[in-house]
Amino acid sequence: MFESLKPVAMDPILGLMAAFRADTRTTKIDLGVGVYMDDHGHTPVMASVKEAEAQLMQLETTKSYQGIAGDPDYNQRTLELLFGAGQSILNSGRIKSIQAPGGSGALRVGAEVTQRARPEAKLWVGVPTWPNHIPLLGSAGFEIEEYPYYDRDTHQINTDAMMETLRQVPAGDMVLLHGCCHNPTGADLTHEQWDQIADLALERGFIPFIDTAYQGLGDGLDEDAYGLRMMADRLPELVVASSCSKNFGLYRERTGSITFIAESPEQVEIVASQAMAVARQTYSMPPAHGALLVSLILGDQQLRANWEAELAEVRGRIQSMRSLLADNIQNNVAGIDFTHVKMQKGMFSFLGLNTAQLDHLREEFGIYIVSSSRVNLAGVNSNNIDYLSSSILSVLK
Ligand code: LMR
């Protein structure tokens, strides 16, 4: 049977991660996969997560099945984190969230449910987007359409072209948006752009599907939620896939959520039942550990304060590495303007290097950057900044 299968190339980001791990040079630098690293180049377990794990060791009395929707306390606390405790949408009865295996699992459940609701709906994705969006959501059945997002020449969102295309999106189609810390460009929608897209969604009748995987890594937990909170207030329907991989550092624990807002409480119950059917038919139940930790952290005043402080440190370190790298390059190459790198949000920016330059950096200097020229600024640290800057300068000159 298997003789008919052809090998599939590894996902480019995960392929780069494997190549980095296999590289034996001690000077190598990983600017590839979107994982936070501290100033020692290490991806630590957050202290608040460690503390929650210690508590969980004592509290946990069973490993019995948890249920298709995951932990109810986690689901409620995630809703509050995303949409803001006390916000009217949370008391509307029109919103429902279920735990999912990471942001990717959440995207998949969201896609399958919306495909069941409207099989003819197309999904509009910005160019560029996270490379796995297309295989992940496309294989759930969506026909994918594109809208222009980022202009590589101006290093800005191409607002006119984006709005022009979104103006053509038919009613009932879905439009994928990045909640914050756009992956791969770091170029986030302004409040005004969010508001304009919401106006268009109301006018045209398309439904935003928001992927929010980096809440708290841009400007702050509340600031990074502007778009999704505003849309939750204004739109009759919304789908939000979220992840605790980055802001809680729970990558391998696969902790995420899929949230639906429907027109009425009756409808959202039906949608949630469909989401649970999708879950049951694919992975049955989400993994428990990460969600129990998130629930403990968000439910305890002290742990939550500690976590927020750690997250602020993560955010601050990434921002300072942005500035340092941008200044190092900009001040040493005539005609290069890296101001955009400083202004962008979250882990990523495009450096604008071409394939030959990226190959050169990897082969000669052991510097790993995704082929789109996306860099993870968390991979920059005080030990490697000089080597990194001089290597980039040498390929730019
Ligand atoms: C990334 O974009 O590097 C991360 O979201 C990790 C992944 O799964 O691709």
C-alpha cells in the first residue's frame, strides 16, 4: 500500500530547526523557529510555570480523561485573558471557547467547524503569512485566496492594496488576521486599520478568523488584544485561535484554545458541539498539563503577577535586541534604513536579505534564518550581537 506515497519535504521552519541542531559550530546562531531565548540563548521554563508545576504535583489526584472541551476553568480564564475580564461579550452568552492542542490544533478545529457551516467559504490570507497557515487550513478543506499585506520595499503594510482586495471579499468568506505580532513580518495592523477591516466585515459580510499566538509579546496583554476585543464587540460572528506556547513558554505542552462568537447563545452552543465533534473525531481530547498550569497561574494573584513580570521581561528583551541589531546594521551600511525593525512588534521582522545572502550566512557563519528572511529577534543576545552584526554586514557589503 505505502509504495504509492511520495516523500514530503519537511516544513521549512522545522527543517531549519533540525539543521541548526545538527550544526556542531559553537558560534552558530538560531534566528529561525519562533521560540523565545534568553540572553544566554536558552529557552527557559518560566519561573511562574515551574511554581505552578510544583503546585500541580501536589494538587493533581488523577490522570483520568478530562473531557473533549478540556479544563472548564482554563477555558473561562483564557476567555478573560483574550477578551478582557468584565467585557460585555463574556456575559452575552454568544461566546464559547474550548481547549485545543496548541494554536495549530485550534486553527484546525476552527477551520473544520467553519467548513462544516459553509463548505463553499473561501479563506483569505494575507501575503505573507505564517507558512504553515496554508497547508494547515487548506488541508481542512478551505480554498485559499490571498490579499496583499506587507510591502517589502516600503517595509510597511500595503494598506491601500489590502483594503482594496478586502473590499472584494464575498459575504460568508473568511479572512485570516494575525491578532498581534504578525508572523512573519512583525508589522501589526494599527487600531485604525483594525477598525476599517471591522467596518468592511460588517459591510461585506465576511467573517474574520483571528490567529493570536503572541499576546503579551508586542506592547502588552491588553494592548495586543485591541483588534480581537474590538471585533468581538462589533461583529456578529468571529473565530479566534489562540496559543499559550509563546506567552507562557509552553511550546511542547500544546496548549491552545479555539473560541467562537455566534449570533445568539443558541447558535454558539451548536457551534461548540460541532467543535467538540471535530475534536472527538481527530484527537479526542486535548492534552491537560499545560492548560492546568495556565489555569493555576491565571487563578492565583501572586503567580499571575509573577508571570506578567516575566512576560514583560521577555517583551523588553526582544525590543532591546530589535533596537541593537537595527542600529548596528544601519549605522554601518550607507543607505540602509532599518527603522522598521525597531518599530515592529513581537518576535519577528524581515531583514530583506536575499537567498544567496541567507545561504552565505548559514554556510559560512552558522546563522540560521528562514528563507523569507524572517528573523526571530529573541535569538539575538549580548554574546552573539557583535558576531551576528559583523556577519550580516559582511553579506550586505
Ligand atoms: C514559527 O513561526 O516559527 C513558530 O510558530 C513555530 C512553528 O510551528 O512554525
